[in-house]
Amino acid sequence: MRCLVQKKTCLVILSALLLYVLLHYWTGRATTTVDVGPGQSYKAQKVLNDRLQDVPNSSDNIPYVLKESVAGHLALNGCVCVADRKPAIDLPFAQVLFPRVWTQDDFHTAFQEKELAQVKSHRQQEYQSPADLLVIAEANSPLQYPTQGVEVRPLKTIVIPGLGLKEKHRQLHTVTLTATLGTFDVSATVDGVSVRGQGEMNMTLSSRHLSTLNRQLQFVTYTNTRFHPRTADTVQFETDGHQSVFTIKVGHAVIPKLYHSASTGEYNISSLVTIATKTFLRYDKLQDLIDSIRQFYPTVSIVIADDNEHPQPVTGPHIEQYIMPFGKGWFAGRNLAVSQVTTKYVLWVDDDFLFTSNTRLEKMVEVLEKTTLDMWRKGVRRGTVYTSETDTIMPSRAFLTVS
């Protein structure tokens, strides 16, 4: 009896310890919140300094007082991936039962060091354009302002770079800003400058000293208040007898497609393009299509959507056949085939097309890679008759199709 009691006591103690360890582990999984609002003055100060470095100004030596309620929001105009903290105790099978991200993946290690600079340069060219460049209009009129290159994410805050006033001394220097899709404020205050309309669509700044007014203009912020995923706000910037207009682009940044397609020679079509088709009844024509593709592109993947009543297997290297319910139709087949594409581009063809020596996927890819086009269409010949049907090539999140 005494031995049985001891066993029960040990079992209870062991269960309690196990429960404590599990509770401690689960508690460590709680999401931590990073406060980038008021009180995070160091972070807000750093973000503000980074913004000011973009535009050199002769008023940099004038002191200012950080306005945390506004400057704190500047840090929210971006995001950073942070890994979870490892628990104090590693439980058996913990990663299987409770998968977590221990460290940030170093995606750049996917490329060799000699390729990395080329990859970064190519991606920069692909997702940036001359319209993104910040351009400041120097004061031909007394007003200095950015003519392009100012962007803000919807409902977020930015510092407007490059604002300034260049005029002769007068008793009172005054400028006014007016917007339609957002409000103005200041991320820091400068002694001797009056600011009216903070947090509103119309804000006026005035000072007896031109240098202090220009210093204050360095801290003017714009906050988008009307959500729209892609638009622009027209801002009026004016002083006595002069008025200028510039735009602030409102929108989300384009998410890059993580494909390395830059090449010093010809494009690797096999890694960039998948050929997709929908077939019904015409297995002989489908085989002719496959044979013609293999004559010129032996390693390009082919995806086939098949809704025949009695499907026949279509086999071969780099061929994927997906069987659908009978008579499901062309649109369903196209959606199924495209959904299985993992390359950057998909080429859509009918099952009775044929590739010839004039079918140059390299040229189609080159056009899509070097322009902002999303789709390429090309005429198709059936026998000796030229038809209006086309083949189209586009990214699989743009598209190459032949249809």
C-alpha cells in the first residue's frame, strides 16, 4: 500500500512539473508589441533624421524640439520581420508541435556572392522607374517644393521633403499648405514659428525670420486620411502672390516577385516559362503539340488540364496531367492549369497548336523582362491560313499566352 501511495505521489509531482513547463512554453509564445508611438523618442528621432538627410538645407544648424505625437507615426510607415525568441527549455518535438520562426532567413544566401550585386541591380531596375526619383524644384519662384518622388502608404504619415521659401526679408514670412486627401502637422517645433491648422487639411506657418521658417518647413508631415490603394493627393503650396502645386502619390509598394531572371547570356526558358493547355478529345493533336515543343524546348514544363470522359495518360519528362470531371469546360481547365504554374511566366496554348522555328519564347520573355508590359500576344498560323487567333505570353502573375 505504501509503495502504491509513493507511486501516485511521484506521478502527481511529475504531472505538475510537465504542466508548468508547458504553461511556461506557451506563455513565451505571446506576441510582443513594439511601441513606436509617444515615448519612443530615440526611434522617432532616428527616423526623422533619416528623412532630413535626403534634402540638404542651409537651416540645419537651427535647433528644434521633437513633437513625439507626430514623429512617432513616421516609424509606422514600414515593417520589419523579427524572429521569435527561443524558449528557455527545448521540449522534445517542440518544432513539430509548435512550429515557430527562430531566425530570420538570409534570402541573399540563395545566390552566390558574385551574383548578388547583379540580382539586386536587376530587381531595382524591375521595380523602380524614373517617376519614383525625388526631384526638388529649386526656388525660381520663392517657393521650393518636391515636384515628384513623394509617396505615402494609405493612412500613413511621411515628412514632406524639400519644402522651403526663398525671398527677401520682410516683416512676416508666411506659407500655406492645402490638401484634399490628408492632413498636415509638424514632427518637431522651432522657436519663433507660428503654426496654425495642425492636424487639418489646411496649415499655415509664419515667422519673422526666414531661416527659422525654413527650418520648421523641414518637419512638415503629411498623413493620408482617405483610404485608396492607388491615387494621388494634389497639394497647394502658397505664399503672398505665389502659388505652386505638387502631388503626393498614395499607394502600397509593389511586392517583388522573387525570381532571378537576369542573365548575361540567353534567358533560361525552362526556369522562367511553363506551357499550359486544356485538352478535350484531341489526344492526337495534343501529342503533336508536345512533340513540336520538345523539338525546340526539351526541358520546359508542360501542364495539361484534361476533362475527357475517358482520360488517357499523357506521360513524358516535365509533363503534368491533371484529370478533371467530365466536360468541366475550357475556363475551369484554364484556371486549373494556371494554378499549377510555379514559374514566373506561363504560356497558354490550345491543344492543336504547333511550335515551329519561328516560335521564339526567348523574344517574348525579353519583351516582358525589359518593359512594364504584363502580357504578350502573337499571331498564330493554322496550316496556310493566317487567323486572328493569338498566342499570349504573360507572367504567371503576369502572363504569356498563346490562345
